[in-house]
Amino acid sequence: MKIGVIGGGAWGTALAQVAARGGEPVLLWAREADVVTSINTRRENSVFLSGVTLPDTIRATGVLGDLSGCDALLVVAPAQHVRSVLGEIDSGATPLVLCAKGIEAGTQLLVGQVAGQVHPQAPIAVLSGPTFAHEVAAGQPTAVTLACEDDALGTALAERLAGPAFRTYASNDVIGAEIGGAVKNVLAIACGVVEGAGLGQNARAALIARGFAEMTRFGLARGARAETLAGLSGLGDLVLTCSSTSSRNFSLGVGLGQGRSASEMLADRRTVAEGAFTAPVLCQAASAVGVAMPVVDAVCALLAGADVREVVGALLARPLTREA
């Protein structure tokens, strides 16, 4: 199974390396010409994943049409760009494995639903879980969920991508896998705020627990299964991104907690903190299904410029209730 990768950032490059470990050819598309040149001439993505030597079986291209001969495509473009990028390629019925995490602004659609609109004949799968690109590229142990409604295809994709240190667990709960990945990015910003504002480890642990409750409520309302949200693509990814500065979302939150503005930090980044774009859409989507998500609401307020002390004070002043 020849794999194509759409997106030449750190995660796309790490996944290309995963797919190439069995000696199979992998074709990676990157919009940045310097990424294409770096991979093809120096066997390294010096822009987004420097220091990692890539195998000769990975070739990079700047032409999306070159991926038309692939048997499956890993879509690693940022969530807000998936629609436009997929609109540039005629993939027909080629399976699309969505590796971006987010909710599309304006439509409140999950990335898989966006892909389904653009390519209605293509089978859709979702790969999600606790994955820092640099650790995956280094061959450190990693486990992910690969969700696909077609069990046979999902199993085939999971087996194709699995390796000695990259474990793939098959699921058919596509919505659950997507919601876990999207919501955890927003909650990671909140945990970063706790770190940046010096609120302590107790507060972070409580926030992770209450954030997971919000993720579960929203996921169930959108048709996800509770066991998926409690698995690798939900709780597993949440724990990872809420506890490390290697997470772009967590780092953004640290800055917010220190009093820096979101616009200032986002302008400085070549890579994307997906949670900053997902948060306002998630607030709207939660309201549409009648789900209370106070932590997510707080993140939205901070991204809009609210004072950290006032937002934290409002959260702590919420009426006491039963844990659920």
C-alpha cells in the first residue's frame, strides 16, 4: 500500500517516516518549497523537524497531483485548511486518513465531515492519539487510535502503519476519535494558563479532570462513544498535551497565563496552535447542542483578550454542584 502524506510539517514528516519504515515508498506533499528541497536533497526536514534523518524511500513534492497514484492519503494539513487543500486534488475513492485535529470555523463540522463533503466517494478514517512528532520520529513508543467505519479498511490501514514502536488500535468510532483530538487542544491551552499564571499542580489536575468531563458531555451529545473518549484519542491525548511545553497549545496557554496577548503569540508562530482556532467554534457547537463547557468558555474569553485573574476568578466562583 503506497502512502501519500498531505502536509510537510513536523507531524506530517514524522508520519511519513512511520509509513516508510517497512521499506515502502512514501510521497509527501509540502506547500513550502524549502521543505521539499530539504527532504529530497538532505534527507531532513530542516524547517519543521530538524535533526531527524529520513529514509531514501520518502520523496517530497510540491505538486498535489503527484499523489494521485497513492493507495491511501494521510491528510495532515491544519484543520482550517483541510477543505481548501483537498479541493486542489482529485483523489476519487482513495481512502483519506485525517490526522488534523479541529472543528471547521463557520460550519462547525469535524475534519472528517469536511473531507466527506469535498470527496464524497472517499472512505474516511481518523488517526489520533497522544503523539509528539519528535518522539514518533525518534522511534519512541507511541500508541494511537485509527478509527474507520469500514472495519476491514481500518484494520488494513492500522496494520500498514503499525511498527515495533508505533502501535495502532483499530476503532469504528470516527466521531469519538475526532472530538477527543479537537477538544483536547482547547483544554491544553487552559492547562498552559494554569502553568503560566502559577496556579499550581492541584489546579492543573482538577482542570484536566473537569475538562475531560466537558469533552465527554460534548462527545456524547455529538454521537461519540464514552469508551473512545476515555481511550487514546481522548483522555490519552488530553493528558499528554496538558502537561508539556512540547505542545503548541500548552505553550500558547502559558503565554496567556503570563499576560501576553493571543494575537502577539499566534503572529510569531510558523506552526499552528489548533486550539486557538477550535475554541470559538467549539463554544458555538457546544451551545448548539445544549452542553455546558465552562473551561472552554474561559479559554475563548482569554483568547479574546480577557484578564486572566478575572477569568480564573469567575471559574472559581461558579455555583457548587454535584460531580458529573
